[in-house]
Amino acid sequence: MNNRLPLYGLKVLESTVAATGPAGGKYFADFGATVIKVESGARPDVTRLALPHKDGKPGVDRGASFLYLNTSKMSVTLNLTKPRGVELYKELVSWADLILQNRRPGSMDKLGLGYNDLRKVKEDIIMLDVSIAGQKGPYADAGGWGQLTMAMCGQFNLMRWPKQDPLAPGFTAPPDAVAPRFMVVAALAALDYKRRTGKGQYIDLSQIEPMCHFLALGILDYVTNKRVQGPIGNRSERAAPHGAFRCKGKDQWCAISVSTDEEWIGFCRVLGNPEWTKKSKFASLAARKENEDELEELVANWTKNYTPWEVMDMMQKAGVPSGVLENIDDLIERDPQVKERALFFQLEHPVLGKCYHPREPFILSKTPPKISTSPLQGQHNKYVFTEILGIPEEEFNKLVEEKVIN
């Protein structure tokens, strides 16, 4: 481990599955913490088996989601249904500074591994529990995935056009990307408190609550005016035109947003100041909002003559916010900004070979992360149990035979 990394020396025990928990642990691992991920050999992390798989071949070490979410970690497999497995987990707690956990509320308590149990093992331990709705309340037992969270936090209801059904973000679940950032901030705050006071603490993080913060304007409007925000599709109350417009080519689009008078002047100049732009019904933002259907049709009649890259270039040069609706191929193969900032790079995986990974979404000039590929299932069993915990090799082999280490 590189002792120049900012989190070098921090010891993290991660007992998480799926996306939110592992994504939080990934930040700690990539920036130098020693992260031991405790897995079940009998019931693999769902992302180990989830699509997509390299070359279309399934396997516990072939899942692309696991590959992305678990970089720089160590993996051990431990059977927590056996008393000796629980004992070994507690030994790992004695080693750790921070525990990350995202099992359904109450499940670790039933195993004797809840926060109050683990405080008896290590009084100053910090434990972060992330769940869909939090550890207490009428929805605390709610299970499910990120789309359920999107529904319960009010976001899903707005992801549609007026008078149409909600549209699920099938490609991903935003809470799985948002909550891990809050996990890291909360854990670092607790670690700072421990550094100053010597005391640990328990962190209860709900996926729903961070997402509610992103509805701040709608919430303020309701508590102030009792007005319930409704779906508006691609439109905005503060801009017109505002949306994605079809461009030249198959399924090619460019987003354009005009909110100020200066941007409107630049927008009209790019279009060549056609006569329709001089009409009073488009002269102000309020007027453009009243005639938005007609406005969008006129804009689309212009953008269809150019590629999205051409539209973006012309608009950006005129000071008008705009951007190509890129697909995955565009991002990896063509986007010059992504290439310049080296967002994607390749690492060698022992089963999958060379695979693309994204770097962390920020750049530290003095302490950049050192990212290594994700672990194979149980790859570090022998090292962790014999070297870190000091279990004799004979006993380790017996634990493997007894399927305690599975």
C-alpha cells in the first residue's frame, strides 16, 4: 500500500453488497485505506453475477458491475451462519477503524453483529449503516433496489412528461451514485471526531434522504405556497428553449438551454437571426414559455441540418449552454474532453484480462488515487486470516474444510 495516499493507515471492514455500500468502500480503498470486503461464498454479491459479463460468460469473477464497484479492495469469504465465522468477524472488527454495512436493518443484529454488539469488541469502532429508508421508522424494513428509492423519495414521479406515465431510469439508479458520496463525508467526519476525542459512533444513512435534498426547490415551493411540483419533461421554468433537439444522423441529439437575454441574442445569431426570432412572442423568456411548443418545433427544424457536435460547437462559441447527447461509444471513443482528462484507463484483471475502469470523478493534484483491479471471490482469505489475524496455517486449513471460510 502506498503510504503517500491520503487514507493510508485507515482500516475498513466492509460488509456490503450490490452498489451503494461497495461504491462507498471503493473511495476509501482507492485513496489508500486497507479495505477488507467480507463476502459469502454460498451467496455471492449480486453484482458478481449481474450483467454484463465479459464475453457473455457468467461467473462470480466475471461481472462488470463488481469490477467497477470494488477496486483496490481485498476479499474474504466467511460463513456468518457458523459461530466460528461470527467470532472471526469480530476479530476483524478488533482490527478495523471503520465498518461499512448495508444489509437490511436488523439482519446483522440477529447474528450478534450489530453496533451495540461490536462496541463490546472495540469500544471506539465507527459503524456506518446505509439502507433504503434508515434504521428506524415505518419503512425501515423496506427492501428493494435503487428504483424503489427513486419512487419513495419523490424523484420517480417527476421523471416523465405531463400526462404520461413515469419513466424508470433503467440504465442505473441515481441513489446508488448519490448515497456513497454522503457515506464518505459522514464517515470522514466521524473519523475526525474520533481523532479529536477518541470516541467512535454509529452512522445511520438512508438512501431516500440524500435524494430528497435534490428536490429542494419543489419542497420549498410546497411549504411556502402549498403547490405540488409536477412533471415537466425536458423543460425548465427558467429557460426556453430548454431540451434535447434532434440533429442530423440516426438518433442524434443536442441539448440547448437559453435562460438570459444575452444567451437568446447569441442563440439567434447562430441561427442567422431568422424573422421568427424577431417576433414579440419570442422577445422575452415569459413570452417564449407561453409559446414553447412552437418554439421547440422551430429550433428542431434548424438543428436537424447539423450534427450534434456542430450544434454544440456553434452554440458554445456564442455563449449558449449546449451539449451533445453522447452514447457510451461517444464517451469512450470520441469525446475529446474525456480523453484529455484520462477519465478511462485499463487495468489487468486475473480472469477478465485488460478492462476499462473510470478514475475517481475528481482530480487531486498532490495525492491522486492508486487504483488496482477488483478482487476475485475469497482471493485474500489466506493472507487476511493468517497474516493479519495471525491464525496458524493448520487452523486456517481446518476452517476451510469446515466451510467456515467458504
